[in-house]
Amino acid sequence: MDRPLLSITPTTPASTPVPTSGGQKSAEVLRRTARRQTLTRRVRFLVGATITYNVVEAVVALTAGHRADSSALIGFGLDSIVEVSSAAAVAWQFSAREHARREAREHLTLRIIAVSFFALAVYVTVESLRALFGSGEARPSSVGIVLAGLSLLVMPFLSVAQRRAGRELGSVTAVADSQQTLLCTYLSAVLLVGLVLNALVGWTWADPIAGLVIAFIAVKEGRQAWRGEGCCVPDAGLVGTDSGLGGPTGSCGCGDSCCS
């Protein structure tokens, strides 16, 4: 009697499900959202640190400037107040939880930054010309020299950190505010030179000249902020298309140092 043939069907191991393109996109959206939230918190922290430092800086600079009759020191203190208003405007913008609301507030924030620059430039120009052609002469200020040196060390760190976070977020206002913090670095250097020359050589005219340089730089930065040109931001970044992976995908296309 013939035995029935056994049909043996080879078993195939269960195949691992291949993620679909839709799943990849969902994962990428979640990654982008998490990264955006991290950068937003970083910008808030840096803005808070900038406000705190500049409040102290303004009080010290204005007090020392009044005692020494220094238009450059007074201008430096007023610039600190401008930076506080600028940082506060950025903090207001980033206080919104929704990304769309933060973008909607960006235009007004840039206007606030620009107007603050212009107001600073007008006051410092008037005071510097008064000191340059008037009878008053600025006295040496050791407190001003120490303050300018300290700001020359602190401000670049805050500026670079906020600029990087702002560029990755694609936020023009965060980058513009970082440019204003960078301006404080330039102003610190100009102020330090003017105060040292006045203290060591007795060149009292160096103080108002430093003030005029501060006013010129403030006008330049104010115009750029008004036009939204404070510094380039990436074309896509975290808020761009799905093609951008791991940060900014576009090239900012400018040659200034803020793109580095």
C-alpha cells in the first residue's frame, strides 16, 4: 500500500515591517518639534541672562558716567537700556507657546529694536557734540574701565549663543537681538579705548569721539533691524520643508561673520 506523500511547505520567517515614508515624516516632524522647543527655551534663557546683565551694566555705567561727566559712559549705559528693551521685546515674542504666534509678533519686535537704536543714536550724538565743543571735559573713570573690560568678555558669549539658536530656529528677531548684543561688544571696545586714553594721556576729546562712534554704529544697526536685515537666517531651518534634516538646510547666502 502506497503511503501518501507528505507535502512539506517551508516556513518563511516573519518579515520585519518596513517603515513607510509617512512614518518617517511623522518621526521627523516630532524630532523637529522637540528641537524647536529646546531652542526656544535656550533663547528664553539667553534673553533672561542678557536682561539681567544689562540692567546691572546700565546702573553702573550711568552712575559712573554722571560722576565723570562722560558722554561715552552715559551712551554706553543708555545702550544697555536699549538692549534691555530689545531683549524684553524678544522675550515677549517667544513667550507665545504656538510657533505661528511667535512669527506673527516678529515684525513688531524688529520695529521696537530699530526705534530703540535710533533713540540711542540721537541722544549720544547730542551729548557727544556738547562735550566735544562745549566747556565740560570728561574725567577719568576707573569704574568705567573695569565695566567696559568685563562687558568685552561677557557679551560675545551671549551674542554667539543666541545667534546660533536664532539661526537654527529661523528667527530674524532672535538674530537681530544677538546682533545688538554683539554691538555691545564693539561699544565696550570703543569705550575702553576712549576711557583709557583719557585716563593715561589726558585726551579728553577721546571720550566724545568714542560716543560718536557708538552713535554711528547704533544708526547702522537700527536701519538693518528696521529692514529685517540684522543678520542672515537659513532659508529653511527647523521651520522649512521636510527635506531639511538635522538643522538648517539652506544657505544664508551672505558673507558676514554671523553666518559662520
